[in-house]
Amino acid sequence: MLWILPNHGGSGLALPQNLLAWSILALIALWCAVTAQHRQTIYPPGNLWIVIGAALWSLPILWSPSPAWQWNALPKVLALWGLVAVWLILLKSTTCPLIKRQWLLILVIATVLQVIYGAGQLSDIASLPKGRPYGSFQQINVYASFLATGLLCALWLFTLSRRKLALILSAVALVITPAMLVLVQSRTGYLGAIIGSAIMLLERRQHRRPALVLLMTGTLAGLCLLYFGPKYFPGMIPTLVQSEGSTVQRWYMLRLTWQLICEHPLLGNGYGSFEVLLGQLSQQIPPGIESTTIQYPHNEFLYTWMEGGIVAVAGLLLMVAGVCIRLWGKGGRRWTGLALLLPIAIHMNLEYPLYQSVTHGITLVMLLTITGPAARVQQTAKSSGTLFRISVGVVASAVLVFMLSGAVSEVQLTRIEQQGLMPLAQDDTVSLVNPWSQHDRLDFDKHVALLVRFNRTQNAALLAQYRSWAEGYLQVHNNPDVYNSLMMIYHAWGLSTAQELCLKAKAMWPADLRFQCT
């Protein structure tokens, strides 16, 4: 029985970069706990709206109809509250304007480093996925939206700072970042950078003309490389991308998502249900999902509505309203703040950056802190201040240990997968340092290893064990390999359900030659 090992690079804690990013967030919270003074924090208007909105957005997980769906949705709910908690801690701990400006400089430096990393990838363009650089991210549009955000940070810093070093660094970023954005050819990145830059230039008057010259210089350099580079630098410059196919597929996803919304517009279909329900609907409406699976409709608003209904939508709108109140309240950055947040906001409604990149989550938290009014503080009783520091310190330390051990576990599991799951096939008691950090991925691999072991032992009990797991797995996820293996088991046992399963798989993946339902 053949099995093609999947690439688990998708999102969440399966990505080592996300584990490290959560570790950084835990370190930030831990630093704030250690350095916090005994003082009471009075948060500015808008913050309460965001917290209430997050609570409403989270509530639908309680009445999601399937425990398996609830488990599937739990990571995104915990992630949201992790980001909210770090943001509130930062507001309490960083009230100095100088610190906020230093954060802005850090984001610009990070952007420059990502551009340099992407430029290094151009030396071997043929080995890159889709033939375009992606920096340290595993997805091109995620890379582009980060560059667009960094570009706007550099633009603001250029019009804001009087320090020579900051001016030089931001000027360099204003040239090389748009050049790389052009080469990456991400429509999501283009939208965020163009609209955000237009707003920023209209709002900021200081150094406006030289900033525009720098932006145009970088853009023209990128265009020249894109159109003439392949001739003079063969194998080092991406070719022009044709995006018609992805556009058609996205419209198809949105159309199916809207149909699912219309079925349960008030209560939603249930948190954690999107992947499997979209797969089921695609069996009825051609051309099928084509890719291995679709876990997200590439639109945060529709995703929230489809799964959580009106309650979740109300929570999302309250969070957006809270951000606007912060931006336009006393001490808010108004249009400048909106421009800085736009690339990630646009990306959230065209892709799913926060699920693939916790680095984007860190960036969003930093920008919300930088662009809004600072919290007011006043001295408080020593006991209450100590309790806050101990509580934050304990939670942050626990998260730090969990994520760092999770990073080790991710490396361990990757090595096992690179060996064709043979260690798991030979001994299913193989343990990771932190198996809970890779729970779903490890569970998947352990059951695939049953098939590997069956190929060696021909023990039918292994197939029964795999069948039981696979039938539950397909109630939450879509995977053509799981469908194929389960179908082969049904065939081997002479079950009539094999034909029904084949027809379902054929409707979802019409180009997959394994599903010839005769």
C-alpha cells in the first residue's frame, strides 16, 4: 500500500518559525513582568472594545456541534488571547514614546534583513517554490505583506526621525524594499504597499518629496530587473507570473463559503467546521477543491461569519471599532496608524497571514501599541503589583518552555518524516520532548506509520486501526491520501462503501488518477 508523505509546512505550530515567534512573545511578556513597577494601569478608550470583541469572537467555540471541530478550532482561539494578553501587557509596560520609536526602528531593520535574505535566494531561483523569493517565510504573500508593512514603517520613520542613523537606514529601506516587492509579484503586497504609501505621503508632510523619490527609485529598479533582468541575469530574476488560475480558484472558494454562510447565517456552522464542510460542498459543485485541502476561505470576515455566525461577526466588528477608536482618540496616530496596519489588514481578507506567521502577530501587536495612545499609570499597592508580576511571569515562563520544547519536538518529528516514518513504524512508542506541541501532526504520522508497518507484516489489525482513525479524521479534514488509503481498505474487505468514498474523492480531486470509480 503506497503512501505519499505530506508536507506539514502549512500553519500553526507545525512551523518552527511560529514556535520561535511565540517564544519571543513569551520573553517579551516575561521581561515586562520582571521590569514592571507597582502601578495601576488606566487603559485608553478603545481597549475595552477590543477585549469584549475578542470575547464575543471566541464564544461560538462553546456551541460548535462536534467536539472534534472544537478541538480543531481551539488553537486559533488560544492564539488570539495570547496576542491580546501580550498587547495589554505591553501597553502597561511601555508608556515612553522613545521606546515606541525604537520598536519602529526594529521593524525597519527586520525588513531590511528580510530583503537581504530574499536577495540571497535569487542566486538559486530555480529551487524556489513558484520561482520567487520568500525570505524566512514559507509563503510568498506572507513575505510580501511583511515587506509592505516594513516599507510603511520606514516611510514613517523617514518623515519622523531626526537621527542620522535612523534616516539613513529608513532611506535604504525605502529603495530596496519596493524593489524586492516588485520582484516578489504579490498582488496582496502591492495593494498594501501602494494604498498605505499613498495615505502616508498625504498625511506626512516632512521629507515628503525625498521619500517619494526614494520610493520611485526602488520601484523603477525592481521593474527594470523584472522585465529586463531575465535576459541579462538568467536564472536569477523571477519571470512574470500569470495569476488567472489562482483568481478563479479564489472566487470558487468565496462562492462556496457564501453558500455555507447562507445555510446558517445566524449561528454559523460551528467553529472548526470550515475545512470539511467546504470539501463536502465542493463534491456537489464543480470543479472541486483541486489542491490537497482548503482550510481557510482567504477572507477573515467570511471565515468568521461562516463558522461563528452573527456573534463572532459582532466580536470582529467590535475589535475593528476598538482599533479605530484608538487611532482617532487622543494620542492616536489616525491616518498614519491606519496606513501602517493596512498591509496586514488587507492580507487578512485575501489570505491567512496570522495562521501562517506569528511574526505577523508580533508585528500587529507592536503596531497597535505604537499607533495608539499610551496607557496612564499610577502607583498602586505593592501586593497587587507583585501578584501581577508573579502571574504574568509564571504564565510566560510556561509558554516559553512549551514553545522551546515544541521547537525541539518539531525537529525530531521532521527527522522521523525524512526517514519515511520508519522509526514510528518500528516502534509506535517513540516519544517527543513535547508531543502536545505537535499533537495533530504526530497523530497523523503515527497512523500513516500503521500502513508502513502493514506493508511489512500484513497484520490486518493494523488496517482496522487505521480505518477507525481515518473515518474520524475525514469528519474534520480533507486529504486525498487518506481517502485513497481508506478506499483501498474498503476494497480489500469487499465493502460497498468503497465506491461511495471514491465518488466523493473524485468530485473533490477530479484530476487525481487514483480515483477511477468503475
